[in-house]
Amino acid sequence: MATLSLYGQSILVLASLILFTSFALLAQTRALPLIRLFAWQGILLAVTTALVAWVTHQPHLYVSALLTLGLKALLIPWLLIRLVNRLGLHNEVENPKANALVLLGAAALTVFCYEIALPIMRLSTLLTRNVIAVSLAVVLLGMLLIIVRSKAVTQVVGFMCMENGLFFAAVVATYGMPMVVELGVAFDVLIAAILFGLFFLQIRDSIDSLDIDRLSRLRETDE
Amino acid sequence: MILVLGYGAVVLPFAAALIALLSDLFPRTVRAGFFLLLAAGGGVSVVAGVGCLLTGGIVTGQLGLGLPGLAWHLRLDPLSGFFLAVTGIVVVAVACYGPAYVRQYQNGQQPLSALGFFTGIFVAGMQLVLLANDVFLFMLAWEIMSLSSYFLVTYQHQHAANRRAGFLYLLMAEGSALLILLAFGILAAFAHGLTFGALRAAHVPVEWATAAFVLALLGFGLKAGLVPFHVWLPEAHPVAPSHISALMSGLMLKVAVYGFIRFVYGLVVHIQWRWGLAVLILGTVSALFGVLYAIMQHDLKRLLAYHSVENIGIIFMGLGLSMIFIGTGHPVLGVLGLIAALYHTLNHALFKSLLFLGSGAILLRTHEGDLEHMGGLIRRMPQTALLFLIGCLSISALPPFNGFVSEWLTFQTALQVSVLSNTVLRAVLPVSAALLALTGALAATCFVKVYGVAFLGRSRTRRIRHAREVAWGMRVGMGLLALLCLVFGILPTLTIRLIESVPRLLLHRGLPSASVHGWLWLTPVSARVASYSAPLLVLGLVLMLALGYGLLHPRRRRAAIRRSHAWDCGFGGLTPRMQYTSTAFSMPIRRIFSPVWTLKEQTEVQMDDREPLRVAGIRYQLQISDRIWPLLYEPMARGLQLVTRRIGRIQTGRVRTYLAYSFFTLLLLLWLVR
Amino acid sequence: MAGSLTLWSLALLQVLVFIAGAPLLTGWIRRVRSALQNRAAPPIWQPYRELAKLFRKNVVLADEASWIFRTTPYVVLAATVSAAAALPAVATHLPTDAIADVIVLVGFLALARFFLALAAMDVGTAFGGMAASREMMVASLAEPAMLIAVFTLSMTAGSTNLSTAVGYILHSGLVLRPAFVFTLVGLLMVAIAETGRLPVDNPATHLELTMIHEGMILEYGGRHLALIEWASEIKLMIYGVLIADLFLPWGIATRLTVPSLLLGSIALVAKLAFWGGLLAMVETHFAKMRLFRVPEFLNIAFLLCLLGLLSHLILEVAL
């Protein structure tokens, strides 16, 4: 630890903060703070990317940092907040049972990720290889968020959170993907967000709720 | 010489048991003689045990008793010596306590002779388990212990609940004996002979050793009361007479711990870290669930019985840590964990017996076992109250008492996790240590509740208001245990030096680092890592108390301290019913950890008929039951019933069918032996 | 021998300064809070005046109070001072540091709390029992979080001995450790809960039903109350010094020379002033939580400490 440069240390701190935002997303039960937390995760991601760009002198990473900031920290949260305001979801509180247990499970999941990522980390020669486990954890925690929550807004945030994890892994472990891929993914995410928005309005109109537990007609039962 | 003392430890209680048979003829003399003999047995076993720990020697012997060709092999080594000493201390305390306590049964429905006889046999059986050196004698003594304690549990068999508890206890005890026998059987299959020496020398493949370990863990765990096998414990321990509860909770559970240590460290020898992990997890779960269930009880003895589950869990946590470190190749830390577990064994024997004896004292004077009816006993039974407080402080793991030392050692063991290379272990160990901290804090909460509700405040019922202090013999018995709680808390270094010969025997190394800085300083790993000096702390504490009291106590102002009513918000007239009850005290915990229990809460509000908005009365009902029953035992029982009903179909009731069964059995046997 | 005598007397002096200075910290916090809330501030030595007034007053006992109630103030103060003695405040490697490590320190605070809760139940009123129950609930949940934090730190430093840990942190210089970031926040939350400050408990409330710590000492008066108030002021300072030792140890005297001791004292005062200012800020910014939000608050503290542990395991341990 003491042998790492200041750069390495800051990457580690940022990584742990990103992991923390993932945990905080799991702990947060109200829609607006949830989206705000997601925005913070985007900002942290952008800062990390910019830092990597600065240290490794890779100008194209600045572009991805800007993209991340614009999309994940500003645009998508803004879209989501607007949606929440329009649909009047501020006061909807999710009440996941045994939230403490979910959080402990998330901690166990993180350890599991570390165990899984060990072989990959042994291959890598980068200073920041420890972070791979964190990014994997962020992906899985996003998935966990989707599983344990029933409100559609949370699901979208969980999905975006998974994407954040992948992006983080790409930036830190291999110093970014090729520009074309990155642009493509960013565009995909944006489109996904817009589609989700439209989709919300639709299901809101048809089933009068955004609780996806009510979308359960697709099963083999005799009604 | 030492072995003769060991024999004495078995023979004297046995003699006491025989004498007790006469107690209906000469009640007074026999009672004195019985408890004298029992105390002598306890004293002898302390001497034998401590002597063996000091010398570190091993003595073996052989007696031609029992079946022909199957001589009894006996052995006294530091491990059995340690447990002999623990047993001896508690037996002596109980023998001091007993004479005054059993007087209440003198003209009862049950003969006193039965109580005395089975008590003696029970103690003798426990001592014999500790001395056994072959499978046959071990199982024989184990059964003596289990069966005699069954009769003690059902001593007051006029109550149906006691009979039910006794049956459950018997069932579980026999199940545990069966599992232990199977575990021994696996080892014996690879060994030549049934002595422990032969079993130790056997080369058992890892898979079979693991199978034997699992069976032993289940068997001894059942008897020790690990979650989820604990269900018999809170039923059986409270219904026995209190001094017997002290023996059962304080000692019999320790004999199960002894059996486990003997089996794993003494016979299987090649310990795997995965076993340690299993033991650690079981121990942590037991500790946490034990204390959470305890905190919801309001029957004092039942609460204490659940705390035994918790403490057994802490002991197994120490053992699990020790096994993990041994299995990963860090024997020094393995020694530390083993010492922590043994220390906690000693401590739990002391404070749990003390608390059970204290609850017996309350029962004797008030016939009240329910906390909700107590209150203010500190003014009626001041000395019992002080001794009980020491027990509460010790079990809550507060410095400078003994419970703290063993938990501190367990923490220190868990903290050495950085030597391990496995990440999962590195994450699991600190988390289990944090859960241990939670357990300790919850235990403190529970005993604030117990002491606060039972001894402090105002008396809630008339019986409590008329309680008196108990006889001196009972106070001496409790006082002895309370004193030892303090001594073992203040002098941990000397105690560890004594316990050290157990790991020296089992793991061939001691813990020299613990006492390298003299008796004042306890430094389990090294002075750099952690140190604790209980004597200096106590000195400082006492000095400060004296200084504060001396400076502040008004000698010049002679006037007595003014007494006044407590603050009643100006409404006037505080009554005992306004005090916080035990159920109310544990309400926040109940709310936070609610998924742990099956809770049935009902509140009925009755409105006044004439005034529609006025509440006439509120009725609150709360039922708390163990989750383990519906989860584990009821399905098991249902399955068993299903199977037996299937098998029951072969009972047709026709003679010819039975003849046919015999006929086919005969044919099969003939074919087999052809 | 003369050397060890000097060491012991220095240690004693440190303890005396510690307990004498504790009310000052409380006075400072009140001042800062008044300034933040645009109120006229009481003088900084106001807590001393209050203590002096209480010491002069006569004691009144409730009818039902037993000896537990009367000895508790002394036990609480003695246990708290013992915990304070084990803490390196101005200088490290004093002989008192070795008497107790962090776990023992936590144990002594638990001892004080145990007696305080018993005393609260001793008078036989509903408020006492209620406050005792709540205090024990908060403590039960805070303790595991605290222990996890301590574990993370001691795994980094390889010791639960505070002097050694401080020495290690000083030796390794300024390193950004993610584990420490989380642990610091978690420990701050635990400290707020344990010392009964806002938003967990309101030390200045006047409504019995919302009290935790104040509810327990409702029946105390005179010198008994003075002792308990003083002990809780010392406890507040203990947490401040503990956090300063573990996260900002710079300035503490490692050698026992006059200039370094002087520097250590100045550094300590500065750190405590910062700690007090931080607490006052928190108290000004947050409203008191409902009682059953407190478990959630402590759950988050536990989670933060656990995350600290995890990030220590995952990010800081070299492969």
C-alpha cells in the first residue's frame, strides 16, 4: 500500500467510493435520492476517467470522461428526475424486507467477487489491478438492486449501475475501450434511458402502477 | 498418586449417592454426610486436576471392572485434569449450597433419597467420562451421566411440562450418544483396539476422518446445545432443582465440550481448516441466536438456559478459530484459540453456576421464577443481590471480571487473521468477531434487564416484598463462585500459565509469549500487538473509587441524606406497575431483530361504553416461540411418522403372517451363513 | 528506575490534564454551536461553573434508591477515567498505554454504561427503565460497528495497542487508504451515537419521553450528578482523542522531550477544537431522529465499517 504512488492511492479511494455508492443505492429506498446517488456515481466515474487520462496521457479518455459526466451524471439523472416528477413518484417508498440482510449479502457478494477476480488480477500487471474486483462487484450489485426492488425506476438505475461497473472496469483495467465502442455504448445507454421513459408512461397507463411485481401474467398458471 | 485422587473424585460422589439412599431414615445426618462427601469429591478432583495441570504429566491405569475381557482404561492427563478441576470447583460450591436448598424438598411428594442418589451418580458419571481412556468406558460413563440427569430433570414429575421436558431431553441425549458412538466406530474401524491410544495411532483417510468429525460435531454439539440442536436445553435445564441446573448448565455442557476437544484434538489429530470454519460458523450462530432468544425470556431460569447456548457458542467460536489456524499451519495461533476456548469454559462454569444458584435462592424465598413479578430484591436479599451482580457482570464480559478476559482472548485470536492467505477466511473471521461483539453487548443488555427488573426498583408482588436473605451455606456456595469470577478476571496470566499444559499435551506447544512480561501483563501474541494488565487496572479503579469517595463523601456535613419521591411528572403516586417490565425493556431489540423469532402480538383496546372516546382498558398479549421448531423438528417428526406408518403396515395382526416373517428370516439367515 | 518513575508521573499528569480539560471541550462545543445558531454564547468555562455548583449542592435520593444508585456515579467516573488513562493523548509509549488496548477501552466504557443503566432502573420509575432500555439498544448496535472499525485499523497496523498503531500510522506517512475513509465516517457515527449527541440523542432536551442519556440520570442530583456529567464530558473527549489518534496522529509526541511534548499538547488542542467544531456543525445541521431510525443510522455505520474492512481486504492487501 505504502509503495503505491499518490495516483494509485487516489484510484483506490475512488474505487472504494464508487463501491460505496453502489451500497448506498441498495440502502436507499426513495426514488429521488436514489437518482441523485446514481448521479454521484457518474461524477465519481468521470473523475476517475479524467484522472486516468491525465496520468497516462491518453487524450481520448478525456472525451469519455466528458461523455460520462454529461450522460450519466447529468442527462440521464435529469431525465429520470423529470420522469419521477411527472409521474408523481416522489413519495413512493419501497419497503424491501430485511434490508440489513440484503446489505450483508451485498458485502458477502463483494468478497465473492474478490475471490472470483483473483486469477484475472494475477494476470494483470497494472498497478490498479485490485480494482477489477470492485468493478465486478459494482456490476453484480447493480443486478442485485434489480432483483430485490420492485419499482421500475429503481430497476432502471440498477441497469445503469451495471453499465457503470463495466465502464469502470474498462477504464481502470485496460485504460479504456476504443473510442468507437465507447461512443456506441454511450449512445445505447442514452437510447435505453429514453426507451425506459416511454415504456414507463405506457405501463403506467395500462396497469396504473410502476410496480413490476404486477407484471406477472407471463407464467403457466390456470387463471 | 494423582490417579488415586482421580479415582477418589469418582468414588466419593458414588459413595455419597449410596448414602443418600438412607436419607429417608435419618434425614439430617445423611444430608450432612451426603454433601460432605460430595464436597470432598469435588475438592479431591480440584486437587487432582490442578496437580495434573502443574506437573503436565500423564498417568494411566487399568481396572478389571466391567465386562470380562474389557478392562476399564483410565487416564489422567492435563486435558482431563483441567476439566476435573472445573468440575470440582462447581461441585464444591454446589455442595455448600445444597444442604439449605434441598430442605424444601424434605416433606415433598418425591423422596429426597432419589434426588441425592441421582445427584451423586450424575457427578460420578461426569468425572468418569473425564477419566475414560477407551471407547467402552467413555460411552458407559456418558450414558450414566445422561440417564442420571434424566431422572434429575424429571424429579418433580407431577407437572406434565417437566415430564415432557424430560422426554425431550432423553431423546436428544440418546441421539447424541448414538452419533458419538458412530463417530468412534469410524475411527475404530481403522484402529486395532478400542483404547484411545489405539484410535489416535490409527491412519484414517481424510474423507473418513471428515465423516467422523461431522458425526462427532453433531453428537457433542447436540449434547452441548449448539443451535439448531439446542431446543432441549431451555426446556430441560430450568425444570430441574436449581443446584442441579447449575450442575447441568455449568458442568454437563462442559463435559460435551471436553468430549469434542478430546475427539478432535486428541484422537483425529489431523485437523482441516474447513472443519474449523464449520465449527466457527456454528459457534457464531449459536452465540447470536442464544443471546437473542435469551433476551426475550422472562422466566429467569429459562433465560439463563438460553444464555448457556450463547456461551457454548462462544466456546466453539474459540475452538473453530483454533482449528482454522491449526489447519492452515499456524499452530501458535491455534494454541491461542484453544486457550481462549478453555478459559471461557472455566468462566462459564463459574458464572453460570453462580447465576443458577442465585436464581435458586430467589425461588426458594419467593417461589417466583417470573421476572415480571419480581423487583426490589436488593433490599430483601442484599448479599445474594451483590453476588448475583458479580455473576451478571462476569457473563456480560465486562472488565475486570473473568468473562471479559476470555472474550478478549477470542478477539485477539480472530484479529490475527492477517496471517491467513484465503480471502474468504479473512473476511469471515472479523465478521464473526463483530458478531461476537454484538453478542457481548446484547448479553449486557439482557443482564441489565435481569438485574434491573428482578433486584432493583419496587417490588411487584407481595411474595417478593416478604422475601428474606437465604441461609449462610447458600451464600458461601455463591460467594465462592463470585470470588473465583473476580480472581480469574484479575489474574489471567497465572491462569493461562496453568491452562497452557493442555495445548502442550494436545499440540505440543504452549503459549510462552502470554506470560513473558510477568504475572502483571497479559500479552497473548506479543507486547507490541496487544497487552492487558488487569491487576493494574483494578488497582487504578479501586484507588479512584477510594479517592472519589474519600474526597466527596461529606464527613463534615453529618446530616443524613434527604430522601424524597422520584419524579412522577406531577401526577403523584408512582406504583410498582408503572415500572418498565422485562417485556418492555426488550421491546427495542424485539423490534429490530424481529425476523429471528416467531412473534404473535395482539393488542385489544376496550372502549368505554358510555364515553365513546375513552379507553377503558388495554390488553396486550405476546407469544414468542423458537423458529427452529417449525423449521427443523416438526418436518422431521412428520417425516418420521410417515415412515413409521408405512412400516407399521407389516403389523397385520394375523399369526400366520408373523410366522411367515420368521420363516423368511430363517431362510435368509440360512442363505447368509451357508 | 528514575526513568520509569518519570514515565509514570508523566502518564499520571497526562490523565490529570485529560480529566481536567474535558469540560473545556464541552464548553467549546457549546460556544461553536451558539455561534452557528446566531445565539449569544456562554463563556467557555461555563461547564466548570456548573460542576462546581453541583458539587456544592446537597444530594437528594429517591425513596427506592439502593446502594447501586449511590455507588454508580463513582464507578462510572472511575471506569471512564481508566479508559481515558489508556489513551495516548499528548505522547505515545507511556506506561499506561500498555495496560489496556482498544478493546479493553471499549470494555471499560461498557462497564460504565452497565452501571448507569442499572442505576436508572433502581429508582423504579418508568422513565429510568425506558431510558436504560434505549441506551442499551443503542450501545448493542454501536458496539459491533466500533469493533469492526477497530479491527480494520488494527489489521492495518498489526496491533490493537493504540501506541503501536499510532506509531505505525506515523511511520508510514501520509497514505490515502480507502479503508480509513470509510472507517472514519463509520466511527464518527458510532461516536455520535455513543456519546449521546444529536441526531441520536438530544443532550439539551426537556421532554422526558425523548431522552436517552438524560433520562437515565433524571433522578440524580448534587455531587452524584456532577460526577456523572463530568464522566460524560470525559467520554466525549475520549472519542475525540481516539479518532484523532487513529486518523490524524500527526503532532503527537513520540519522544519525551520538552519541545515535542509541547508540540503534542498544542496539536491535541487543535485536533480537539476541530472535533468539537465538527460535532457542533453536525448538531446544528441535523434534527433528532425518531428512536427507530437510530437502528438504521447505526446499521449504516456498521455497513461503512464493514466496507472499510472489505476495501482493506480487497484493495490494500498486496497480492
